[in-house]
Amino acid sequence: MVERRWQCGRHALSLGAPLVMGVVNVTPDSFSDGGLHADPAAAVAHARALAEDGADILDVGGESTRPGAAEVSVDDELRRVLPVIEALATGPCPVSVDTAKPAVMRAAIAAGACIVNDVSGFRTDEALAAVAGTGVGVCVMHMRGTPRTMQRDPRYADVVGEVLAFLDERVRALVAAGVERARIAIDPGIGFGKTLEHNLALLRALPVLRESGCAVLVGLSRKSMLGAITGRGTHDRLAASVAGALWCAGQGADIIRVHDVRETRDALRVWQALEMGAAGSRP
Ligand code: 9MG
């Protein structure tokens, strides 16, 4: 059988086993670790520690996407992420940029990022053009509204159908712009304009997302849905995050975006040994 891969610039990432994407927030106001690594040098040190802990990808973001977050200017976002991407791009771990701004996408790719993670789903022609001819991998995510508005009474007639239709339409737009399917990951956007019930329905639909033929990325690390289930605060959701990551892996998620790389990696190692054999990979 041909091994599935996510093509991200010079990296052809094997999807034979789940990949761990480590979160590197260079922001003063992220919901989970706001301000901890706002200084570029601290962010680089944190990212290197995540790589040591077993991250397969480092996702660098300079604008918080937590509900209600204020927008950041292009200049401020560039000032935050570029030094971090430049420092990490010379290392072995593929670097992703988490941004919805075409100008930041272009500059980050020039600085060495090989993945663009756009939580707004490459909805503009400028965003499509920023990645089209570059060879980088892309993650197209579903979000209802914007981070400022998304959690204001989100409603869907059929959340799974609507999210799948959106992702299908954006994948077609990316392919039409010249981005090969092998470069595209899709993401249901857990917590982005969704209630707990919406999130649960979308997670149960991960096997359906896989039928798209694209890589499937999911992020639920430390998110409020885990707080709603466990009653725990943001910094007390490690066990819940790892349990969620393992369940997603079992449902076919290819890439899991997490804050706690070391614990997730260990849990996935055990899950993989049980599921696939010590050195195995899934069909
Ligand atoms: C930036 N960011 C925050 N949460 C995310 C998620 O669930 N998926 C992706 N792709 N990016 C996210």
C-alpha cells in the first residue's frame, strides 16, 4: 500500500502514524499560555524544548485566536513571528506559521516556514495566492465568524454537514489556485464558533473527514470543551487533553496540535505499540 504523506515544502511528512504539532505562541494574550513566550528568544527556547520532547512540527503564531481576542497589525505580528521562524527554520523540525494574514504568510514562507495554518480557511484570493506557487503545506480550518465574534450563540442546522461542505469548498479553491491535494490538511476547528455538542459531533465525524483524501488535523489541547466536560481550569486540563488526543488518533486524525508535547508523545507511543505493534504504522 502507498504510504500517505503530507507534502510541506522539502518535507514529505509520513502519515503512517499520528504527527504531533507543538504550539508556539508568541503572544501576550493566548488563552492557554498568554505572555509566557511573548519574547522571541523565550519562544525559540520553548520551541526547541518542544522539538526535544518529540514534536514533529512547530506551529508559530503571533496573534491569539482565543474567543474575543483583539486583532493584531501586520507589523506587530511580523515582529513577533519572523525572528522565531528564522531561528527555527535552520533546525530539523518543520516550522508552521499560524496566521490568517497574506502578508505574514508570504514573509513567513520567505523566512523558512514550510506550512501555513490559516484558521480562517484561506477565504481570500490574496491568501490563496500567497501559498499557491510555493510548495508549502497548508492547513485549512473551519471557523464560524472571527475570533472576536465566533462564540456568540453559534447555531447550525447540521454542524457536520456544514463544516464538511465548507472544507470541501475551500479544498476545491486551493486546488484551483494550484495547491496540490497532497499539500492540504483539513481541520474541523474545534472551539471556533461551536458549542460542546457541536465539537463532540465534529470529533465523532473524524473518520468522515479522512475520506476527503486530505490529511486531517485536529486541535483540542486545553480547550474550553475539556473544561466543560471535566470542570477543570485551563491549566489543569493535561489529562483531558491527552485523553482527547488519543481518542482522535484512534479515529484517524493525522496531525494533533498540542501544548503538552512530551505527555502527548508518550501516550501516543503506548497507543501506537498497542494498536500497530512497536514499530508499526496504520493502514
Ligand atoms: C491556531 N489554532 C488554535 N487552535 C487551532 C486548531 O484547533 N486547529 C488549527 N489548525 N489551528 C489552531
